[in-house]
Amino acid sequence: MAEKIEITISCPKCNFSQTKNIYKSINASTDGEIKDLILNRELFTFTCDNCDHKALIDYDFLYHDPENKVMIYFLKDYDEKEDNLYRNIPKPSEDYKMRIVKSASDLIEKIKIFDMGFDDRVIELCKLFYLGNMRETNPEFITDHIYYDTDKNLVNSVFVFMNKEGKPAVAGLDKDFYNQVFKMYEERIIKREKSSFEIIDKTWAESFINKK
Ligand SMILES: [Zn+2]
């Protein structure tokens, strides 16, 4: 069940002070409608009771998906080097994936990856290969960042490349290629698995590839 707390918040436009309910934790199996609010970003939108002004708010909370055995902590100011808390929280069971993300976009990306039955570490490794391929075949496109996405019907997976000007380029994820990468690195991935929360991103993938 979702766990709510009340916070007092002042509207950035009219300064009106009001209380809002925010979530401390969300269970994807029982709180499907809240999960939808995450995926369409409504959960991170504040609407003023007084003037209807809309603004983005993000706040820390835990996303738990017991079906997929996934826990994702959304901690926007997380500092890995200072962390003595989250990295010591044990997994509920061996086969759980525990992640920390620092932005709403990263949270949404992770949820989609796990919902499609993919391993986010393999996806991060695939991204590196797709980036290399993009540099070779389309050198004039300078990628600022790349993210995983699905179509509306949750059938097809794509990588979206964004350049500095915010222009996107899209490449379909080849499932055979994904499986190849998975097979190639599975053993090493399992060996490097932490027993608690960790950040799985581009930095993780680069360090994984560079350390033999
Ligand atoms: Zn207002």
C-alpha cells in the first residue's frame, strides 16, 4: 500500500501556503493508479489551490514492484560518496534489483525497462554499443544523452538519442542483440551485483566495460 505524508508548500507564483499529500512509498502491484501518475509525470506536478499555477515538484520516495522484484529509490540529491544508509539496506531476497535514481525521467525509464522484462544493466551496456554505432554512422549527430523508451502499447522498445538542441533520433532495440549482450556479460554482471541499492547508469556501464 502507498504511504502518504502531508507537507506544507507555498505556491511559487502567488505564495499561497497549502498542505499537499505526497507519497513516501508506492507499491506497483496495489497502487496501479499511482504508478500511472508517475509514468505521465502528474505525480511530480504541483497545482496551486489558489491560483491553479502548475509547477514541477519532486520529492524522495520508494517505488516497490514486488511482482518484478524491483525497488527503486528516487532520491534527487543522492550523493553516493556520502551514503551510509541506502547502500546498507539489505535486499528482501537475493533476486531483487535495488536501484537509486536521481530524476523523475530516470525513474520512469527504469520502470519501463523492468516492466518490459529487461535487465537495466544489459540495457545500459546496449546503450554504449548503440552510441558507438551512432557516432560511426551519423557523426554529425552529437548525442547529449540516450534513454530507453517503449511505444504506447508496450510492444516495441527503442533508444531515444537527444542532442544538445533537444532534437531526438530514434533507433529500435534489436532483441537478438540484447540477448547477445546479455549472454556475453551475464556471468560478470552477477559477479558484480551489490547486495543493496546501487546506481545503474552510463557511468556504471563504462566502468563495467573498462574493468575486465
Ligand atoms: Zn498559487
